[in-house]
Amino acid sequence: MSEPINVVVTGAAGQIAYSLLYQLAAGSVFGPEQPINLRLLDIPPMMEVLKGVVMELEDLALPLLRDVLPTDEPAAAFKDAAAAFLVGAMPRKQGMERKDLLSANVKIFKVQGEALDKYARKDVKVLVVGNPANTNALICSHYAPSIPKENFTAMTRLDQNRAQAALAGRLGVQVDKVENVIIWGNHSSTQYPDAGQATVALPSGTKPVPAAINDDDWLNGTFLETIQKRGAAVIAARKMSSAMSAAKAAGDHMRDWWTGTKPGQWVSMGVVSDGSYGIPKDIVFSFPVTIENKTFKIVQGLPLNDFAKSKLDVTSKELQEERAEATDVLQK
């Protein structure tokens, strides 16, 4: 058995965390040989609820879970952190403009970035789940200058999982038969779910998804819009945002970052752009990546047609606008 690692979950009394914590404690994210200490951060009014969450974690009786600390102090939560799930964020309320949402979240992620910078390990892996996730990750990274920028990522794995499931449903195959779907750009309705590079394993052999589906109008219309608007559809049906599926995606994202991707497969992660595919540097943009030794590399040289390029342009512009609005808030 390895030494326990400290794993932080913010917004720890909330719904996504409630579904995430079991995965972490059971070993399905960091592996069956990796003990963990959970550091659960939330705001002072949630401390009583958090007590109940801690009771449940104790009652799971899971041997990998060594220690649990509930706290409203970022300094205590982020001390010696090896991995952090930044789930807590100000949710978008009805009638709220994007700049209002960014303004509220800039303050949260500034505090957390500063705490990471001061107290966490320098190799900490930070996954931002709280929306607007891409720009929140950028802000957080900005306030943790001693931690490499590539250690901050935003979650687009939920969108990837949604896209993979939708394609598998259309093709009538198990979801694991579909590989290498890509989510480009922002975790928002401007994202570009791209099946152009995806493959499907059929009884007759492996085929490109576009050839197997043979309906570009569906891929560029219904499929695209369904994935872009899936979060809103869940809220409309459930009267609450995605929690179980978001927690599963957060676990998937961190597990692959921690243990690596399989040969020939890639996953989508929001990472600080290095200029690949003509995307401006210094925005957090979702790219296809491969991962080895806890280090991701953006997959290079994938062919993009004019339709795809136009979609990347739209989502890139939105992220540049978000960055400008966030910068404006920070300077006030």
C-alpha cells in the first residue's frame, strides 16, 4: 500500500460531491492500492450538512479512506493536497447575466487559487467542475503562479460521455464500442461535439463513426444540438442540474489523468491552450489529449473541415470574451 494522499473536494456538502465521494473512497478513481485522506471544503452555513456527509463516509467502512476533515477554511483543506476537485461554485440563477456569474465566481476561485499556491503540493492535479468551468480554471491558475499551468484543467468529460452515449444509442451498440469522440472548446452551449474522428467497433470490424451512421445532417444538426443543450434538458426534467453523471465524469477525468489513457485512445479535457489548432493561447479550451505518467499531450494533426473550424472559432470567441470579462472583474 502507498502512503495516503490528500484529496480535496470543494462544495463538499452539495449534490455532485455526494455522488463523487463514494467513488473516491472506494478506490475507483485513484486505484485500489491508493489510500486517501479526504479534505471536504464548504461554506460556513453548510457545516452542519457536512457533518452528516462525514457520518456517511464513516459508515461506508471503506479501508482506503484513512481520514476525513470537514472544514470551511481553504488553508486547512488545501494543505499538502495531491488532487483537488473544485466542485463548489456560484450556480447560474434565472435572469443572471454571464458577467454576473463570472463576477461571483472570480472571487471564489481567486481565494482557492491563492490557497492552492500557498498550501498544496506543487504537483497537485486540479480539476474544475464548477461552472463556468473553463474560465474558473483559468482564474484559479492565475492565482497559483507557483503551480504549473498544465496542472489546472476544466471538466468536459461529462459532454464527452453524453456524446459517446448518444452515438452508441444511434448505432445500437454498447457505449464502450464507441471511441475517440471529441469535445472542443467551452463547457457551454457553444462547445463542438465532434464525431468526425470517432470509431465504432461493429461485428463486421471497426469503422469510422461518420461512415457507420451515414447521416451528416444528423451529426451536424440533431446530435450537435442535443449534446450542447443536454445540461439544460436535464435541469428541465429533474428541476436540478446534473449530479450523478457530473460526479461520474469528474471521476473518469481524474482517473485517466492519474493512471493514463489506453494506447490509441484519447479523452477530452479543458486545458490551457498552447496555440494548437489555431486556438489563442491562455484560454482554457477543451482538446483531445493522451495521458502518460500523469502528463497530458494535446493530440496533434487531426483533420478539421470548414464546418468544424467554424465551430471551433465560435467557442474560442466565447472563451476570449469570458476571459476579458473575468479580467475586468479582477481589475475592479
